[in-house]
Amino acid sequence: MIVCTPHVSSDRFTFTMLSTLLTVCGLVASGMAACPDIPSLEVFEAAQYAGHWYEIQRYPLIGEVGETCVQTNYTLQADGSVRLENRGRKPDGVIDSITGTARAEDPAHPAELSVLFDEGFQGSYNVIRTDYSASALVYTCTPLGDIILENAWFLSREPTMDQAVQDEYTRILADAGSDISQLSVTPQDCGSLF
């Protein structure tokens, strides 16, 4: 799933983004300047990927601390880009959301997407595995000097995911050297938010 940061005023947004970066960087071991090599899909069909997804597991994000029922909806646009909206339920019950647009910058790498959020910040989104109808593994990594910033999401078309698929996705991350101790389950106990 794409980074879900709360929709907030610009001062609070800047503080939240800085806090996110510093907190997550603190979780990643220093001295690991190189990101794990986890190749994205060579063939990717955005039209098949579009639709509703539930977040099953993720690496930590300050913007999602305490959130449950994190879900996303992707809509293919006429220009080939993908419009996205992420929603999650905060601990106080308020539904949080963020929107943006994703696009493949290089046609040779169609599953490596750049995301521009409506709030003005950018991110990346690499689809590592998907069968389009049931599950997807998404990963991104940014080297920041002597540390790396990793994000991973296990996505499902349903509020649950087969444990064997979760184990496969965990193995893919671990075999590449990603810190799977960061994975946490996202409770999906409130039905569809879309």
C-alpha cells in the first residue's frame, strides 16, 4: 500500500512527515546504506490491479500508528495513471484518508510507480508480486546516507489473506535482506471503508 499519512494542515503535515522519517529511520539498522534488491514485476497490468485492496501487514508508518482497517482503492485513469485513495480508522474512530496519483515513469519497468500525493509530497510504489484477484506484495526502499527507509505492504482483495501467501511474501522480503521484524498485522474488523 502507498504511504498513508494523515490529511492535516501544512504545519502539522510537515511535522508528521519529519517525525515519520526520523522514527522509521531509527528503526532501520545503521550502516545498511544499500537497499535490498527486490525486483518489481516485469509485466504489470494496472487495469487488473485497479480496485479495492485491504492492508493485511505492513512495515511501521507514523501516519498509520494505531490505525486499523487500512484500505486503498485504485482507479485507472484515461492517461494510464492510477488514482488512489487510502483510508484507515484512527484509534478515536475517525476515518483518515489521503489521495494521490501513481504512474510508471519508465515503460520498461511498469510495476515501479512514482506517486504524487495531493498534499504535494512524492513516494514510490513497487509491485513485487500480485495475482490481481487475491493478493499483492508492495515494497519500496530509499537509501538515506548510512541508513535505509523501507516500506512493505501485504495487500488482499478480502479482509484476510491465506497464511501461506503471507509466509511467501515474508520469505521474499527476508531472502532479499529486508528487516521482516518490522512487519505488523493490520486489523481488518470494520468492513469496507469504501
